Amino acid sequence: MKGLHDGKRLFLITNVASSVTSDSDSTAATTAPNSWTISGLVYSLTDAKTVQTQQQANTATATGTTPTGSSSTDTAAGK
């Protein structure tokens, strides 16, 4: 979980929008946007090997067993 709180990030911008609001009392049209909205996703970039090691250690601590250093083929097969 620590790797999600610090470390490298990737920002993927999916939409950029602007809007213009004109004042009804003004005779000149406003041409510059006065509101911007940027939408997107934030990805936390983590090292897969480090995450797997931490997950195995956390699982072993929770179950009271010692981690073996490799993942089970039964888990990967969905058994």
C-alpha cells in the first residue's frame, strides 16, 4: 500500500473543456474562456516485483506462514 501513496505518477488527460460566460449588461462579447475543466486519470507506477514481494509477505503474516518466494500456480489457474 505504501507504493500507492508515494512514488511516480502518470497523469492521463482525457478531456479539456472551456466555457465562456457573457455578462448580459455588457455590449462587447467576452472572447477569453473564464472557466476550464481538465478531466483524467491518475496512475501510480509501481515495480511489479516489489509489489508481489510485499503482497506475499502480507499474506504470510496474515496466515501465520512463511512466504516461499514464488506464487502458486493454483491461484493463477483460478483453482
